Amino acid sequence: MINYIMTAVELISKVFLPLALAIIMLGMGMTLIITDFTRVIKYPRAILIGLTNQLIFLPIIGFSLAIAFNLNPVMAVGLMILASCPGGPTSNLITQVCKGNIALSVTLTAVASLVSILTIPFILSYALEYFGSNTDVRIELPIIDTILQIMGITVIPISIGMLIRKHKTSFAKRMEKPMRTASTVIFILVFIAVLAANADKLIDGMKEAGLVTLVLNIATMGLGYLTARLFKLNLKNTISITIESGIQNGTLALVIATSILNNVEMGIPIGAYAIWMFLTAGILMWQLGKIPNSDSK
């Protein structure tokens, strides 16, 4: 029985979760065009603020919270995995409902997804070395192999999706909603399966990681709002940066924890964050979805 459970967990983490992420990235690619990457010229200040929040401040905040809350090494690394995976297709949908700048949101997601392929391995290598020094459990992260694995489940599907969008535009547009729905359903099913396989550790893990992940979510969204307002961005851009700063790529984080690092327990902070992330996003969608469409300040 134990062997059967272990085989199921390995199948979920090694096959279904990476496949789910690849499908999600394919769907995201089918919504992108080259202009989405060159739009930096149109929104240079907003793009710079958003990317700084996602790629620099997010890992710093995550690292600081892991120390401040005195998390055990496994939970701390799990939190750092999450903090190193900015953006994700979900943020684009939330931005649309909240009436933010969708073009800015898509651009931030696309650019951050590509840049994070290089930043993730280095952030995690440092986190594993720092927090791993406090435990007998040593996990090595092969940087080159990690970059190649992340590229295989993100860049390649996105590129295929963009090719489909370019050469089969009408088909890609028709598939946007079905692919988004399929991606969400697949992620939820696999996510539940991963947590169920680790149910014995889930309650204790939530007790330890629940509060810190809520603080991380509120802090990053708050940072996004304050920095956007500090640099006098309009309301639509502020909404986009707030959401992009606080909505992380949980699917990629789960893949890294369970498939690359082979540690399902590290996925517990990611699961906790996903719960808070969708709750706070739901509140934003409920409140901001009622405002009229405008470019008001």
C-alpha cells in the first residue's frame, strides 16, 4: 500500500504537474504576440516598477519573512521557491476583471516569466545553502539542469502557443477561454492531488506557513500599490502592478518543489499562498470590478 501511494505521488509530481504547467504555458502563449514583449517602450516606467517588484523585492521580502517567522528549513525554502516565481497567467485574468491595464499585465507576465528562468536557480541555490545549513537535509540544485527543465516546461510551450497565435490566429482566439478553463481545472486537480498525498503534514504545515504566506501576499500587493502611486502611475496601471506584484506562479513553484527538488512538503507554503492569493484577488475583483472603465488617476 505504501509503495502504491509513493508511486502515485511520484507520478503526480513527475508527470502530471509538469504536464499541467506546460498546458497552462501553451494557453498563455496563444494569447501573446511579439508586441507584448516590445511594449516596454510604451510603458517603460510601469514595466520597470513592476519587474523590480517581481524580480528583486519579492525574493527579498520572502527571505526576510522566512527569517522573521523563524520557519523550519523546509518551509523556508518552500516560501523562497514561491517568492522566486513571479507572475503567471492567472494575474492577467484577474487584471481584466479588475479593469486594470491588460496590455501592461501581459507584458509583465511575459517578461518576468522569461527572466525568472535565469533568476530562479540562483535564488534557490542561495536559499538552499542558507537554510540548509540549519539542518542535516542537504538538497543540491543543479543550475544548468534546472534552467533547462524550466525552459522545457515554460519557454517551449509558450513559443509553440505564440506560433499557433501567429499562423492560426482565429483558432487561437477561439481557444483562449477553453484553454484558460482547462488550465485552471487541471491545476486545481493536480494541486489537490499533491496536497492529498501529503495530507499527514498539511495541518502542521498550515499552522507554520499560513500566517507568513498571508503576510507575504498582503505585503507584495501593498508594495505594488505604493510604488505605482509613488511614481504617479494612473489607476489602470496601478491595478495591474498591484496584482502582478501579489499574484505568483504557483504552478511553476509546485513543479520546482515536487519535480525538481523532489520534496512535496516544500509545496505546503505554496498551497497556503494559493488560498490567500485567490481570496485577496477575489476581494479586489469584487471591489474594482464595479468601477467604470477609465484611465483616471
